[in-house]
Amino acid sequence: MYLLIILNAICLILESFKVLRVQYATFFQMIEEFSIVIFTLEFITRIIIAEKKNEKGWNSYVFSGYGILDLLSILPFYLPLIFPFDLRMLRVLRLLRLVRIFKLGRYSKSFKTINLILREAKPELLITAFIALVLVMLSSTLIFYAENEAQPDKFSSIIEAFWWSLGTLTTVGVADVYPVTPLGKFLSALIGVIGIGFVALPTGIISSALIDKVKEDKKDCIDCPNCGIK
């Protein structure tokens, strides 16, 4: 299953090349149909197992994170067979095949560890997200009043200033929009410095949780009574 998911990801990338998509259309279609059969059987099997072993029945799986992920991975194939879609909608449905990559989380210990860490750090990350939202709104408002008169076309409203604020706070920058007034330049420098901490904060939270998890796993290891190796 692990290799099949990776193969699907590779095929999705290769299909973006028009020459390969046309020349190997039959091969890509065979891979798609084979994958759909396997993923559908997996989905049905997990529903049956959940119905038999879980008190909540099949709902416990279908409405879980992995259940929704499994469903989304096969829907792009079945929906066009049931409902008539135009070309644009079909392209959107084909993009849904990207969710198959996330199925790797079920078969990889590393993905499971990251998922566990994100759950444990959820309160801290939510607070960080709230602080980030406040910073974006505050910086957008300040830069709007500082630059609106000098550049009414680029800073026409606080909403328009959001793009600049996000680029500055994340230290990415926005090449086509920049302050020209002294106050605007000062705010830009100040927000840029704050942005360094803004980016580092969630990184530090996740890194700290990861280190704690690694230490916890090491404590759970048992020394071999014969050789002393864990």
C-alpha cells in the first residue's frame, strides 16, 4: 500500500507534462483503475471491521480523519460516473487525488509521531494562530493609515494591506508593494523584526514537543538483559 500511494503521487506529477500524459495515457489509466480497486476494497474492509469491532459501528471510521481521507481519495473516480461535470469541475476532482499522499500517515511511524505531536501542541498552536491574526490585522491597519495617502492604489483599504502584512510578517516580502513614507518604512522595519519571532514561535513549539516525544520514547525502551542494548 505504501508503494502504491507513492506511485500515485509520481503519476500525478508525470501527468502534468502534456507529452507524457498523451503518450502514456493508457498506462496512467491502468494505474488509476488498479489503485481505485485497491483503495475501494480497503475502504469497504475498514467499514466492515469498524462495524464489527467498534461500539459506535461504521460511523467511528467513516467520520474519522482517516475515513474522510480514504473517501476523498476515491471520490474523484466515481463522481464523474454518477454526475455529469464540465471540464473545469473534472480538473478540480482530479486535484483531489492529491489527498492520497496523506494516506501515508497511516503506514508511517514518523507521520504518526508528527500527528501526535500536533495534537499535543494544539492549544499552544491555536494561541499562536490567534496572535498571528491580531498581528496581521494590527499591521494592516497601521500601514494603511501610514501609506494610503502616498499610495492610494496599492494601499486602498485595510483588506488590500493584508497581502503586504502577511508577506512582511512571514519575512517573505512583497516585491511590488512597499512603503515609501518615513512612517511606513519605520513600521515595515518594526513589523519585519516582529515577523522573525512570529515565524519562530510555532517552529519552537513543535520542535519542543518533538524533543519531549523522543525523550519519552527512549524512556519506554527496555534494556536487553543479555547484551544491555535497548
